[in-house]
Amino acid sequence: MKVLFVCPFVPWPLVNGGKIRTYHLLRQASAEVELHLRVIQEPEAVVGAEEALAPWCKTLRFFERSRPGSIERWSLPKLERWFHSRALLEAVRADVATGAFRLVHLDELLLARLVPPERAVAVVQHHHKLDTVLYDSLGEGSGLLRSFERWKLRRLEAESARRYRHHLLCSQDDADTLRARYGALDCAVVPSGFDPGEFRPSPNSVRDANRIVFLGSMDYGPNVEAVLRFARESLPRILAARPAAVFEIVGGNPTREVRALASAAVHVSGRVGSVVPFLERAGALVVPLAIGGGTRLKIVEALALSTPVVSTTIGAQGLGLAHGQHLLLADTPADFAAATLRLLGDTREAAQLGTRGRSYVHEHFRWEVLGRELVDYWERVAFSGALSPSR
């Protein structure tokens, strides 16, 4: 089966959840389908991207971004404007017109208008997260401009639901939200996973019961909000009980507010070559997210290394993990601090949670398993004969 896979970002290097998810799903799917990858180039060329992606694709083409016209600057939401590429639009429509492809995979909502409404090919719309939910949750700004941007983003989501019946999501919660809004959609859930070859425990690793780690891109709003809240509201409670505790923030592009947290008790590491050493020595990974959605890679990767995890309920939503069996859940700053102290102070319980969590993610979240689920969905869509929502 020939699949035209369209991505609005270069899925290399593997420095954030979206790039990691797309790269590994591409890599796994390429063993079973013929992939033709079309990618919008970054503002600056990504060194090594072609060499990293070409082995998984029959054809690979990069397209420069282009400046939207005056009407488009007002009519399109910010995401569509930022990743706008007239050359990609023309190329994808030419690809579709050949009739050579059985399926088109659009790797983000902002690509929804690429494929003409009148078409003879099945389309899967992929949502790494629900952009409308994220926009509402962040609550940045106010007034008419924000309301106008929200309306444009909602309109794009509705247009995607009108054009395409088949939608791929990272979590059941996101799928339920999309169905509740638009009715008769065929939604599949393929979560994000981990590579067992990379996340393999080292026999000589030793955990530091005073080291608390957070992982995530530190220019991503929900992560920034989570880290700031934890550092200001939970960490002081932890330090009062364990003065030697250290909070380590690991992730690229830390914002000014995050960098300002740096102190003897807070280390801001920035981007690192591998998160594995940080997870292996952590007494606990904390996931104090107040905003859901997205790939949730950090919990899966941590448990793959048996790292004990404390998360908010929404931070672990959709993973099927049980409180007290695979991890600890806590939703107020005081409870979150208490749960973290519980793991740091009881290494036996922490190790048991990590071990059970590792068994669970190895069964459910290996990329090879998830890649097969993606291909299964593509095949079902491609041979179903349904091109648009049945309403």
C-alpha cells in the first residue's frame, strides 16, 4: 500500500514529543507500507534530517515555508500561517491527482486544508493534541484578538471534521472530545511509546533518593506552567522535609521564567543528548501537569527504565496506569509534595512501582506494537471506501 505522509515539521532530531512520535511511527510503518514523505522545512535547514529520514521512505521531499497573502493572514489561525507552504500545497494536490496513493496521512490539524474536498483517496487526520483544547487551556491574552484566533482555530477543526471521517489521536480522552463535538467520526487511538533499545536499564545505575526530575520541552506552555507551579508550591514543602533534595528540569529551550528558577535546589539542564542517565539516577520523575493532551512520552519513557513516577491525574490520563500499582497520583500542591516525599523516603515501594510500571509499558507502549496499530488503522481506512463523514 502506498501512503502519502505529510508533516508540517521535520521529525529530526528527536528533541520533543511530536518529533519523537512521528519519527518512530514512520520508522515502524515503513516495514509494512510504501511511504512517501512530504515535509515543511524548518526556518533553518536541519542538518542530518535527510539521512535520518530517507531510509524509511520511498520518496522524501522538503518544502520551504512561504509568506501568507494578506487575506490568509487574517483568515487563517496562527498555526496555519506559521507553517504555510504554497509549494507543499501544490505538490500534495499534484500527488493526490496522480491516483497513485491509497491513503494520505496529515500529521497535524494545521494541514487539514491541503487535500481538496473532492478527492478519490482516503485521508487520516492525525492530532498530536487537540489544538483547540490546548489554546483554551493556556488562557494567554484576552479580548477580541484572542476570541478571533480561537474562532479561527475552532473553524479549522470543524472543517477537518467535515472533510475527513478518519482521525488518529494520542489518547482516548481526545478521541471522546472530538466525537462529542462532531458526531460520526471514526477515531482511532495510538498512544506514544518508547524504543526498548534506547530505554534499557543499565546494570550499574544507582538512584539518588534526593533527586527529582522533570522532562519536557521547556518552551511548551503546559510544561512551563507545570514546572513553575511545582517549584513554587510543592518544592518548598519537599525541601522542608528533605533539605538535600534537588529538582532537575531537563528539556530544550527553557523560557526566561524557567531559567530564573535556577538555584542550589533547582538545576535547569536545558537540552541533553539523552534523557536516560537523568531518569536512571532519579529518585522520582514528577509530572505536575494541569493541562492534558499531547504525547505523554515522559511517563512512558520513565517507566521503561523503572523510574518511580508521581503525576497529576490529567498528566497520566489515557495511559491506563493505576495509582498505587504503577505510579502515584496527586492533584494538589500539598498532596503532590507528600506523594513525592513518599517515594523518596520509601525506596522499596518506589522500586516496586517502577518494576510494575516497566512491565506494563513494555506490554503496551513499544513503538513496534504502536506502529502495527497505526498500519492496521491505515489499512482499515484505505479499504473501507469511506472518504468523508457520514452525515
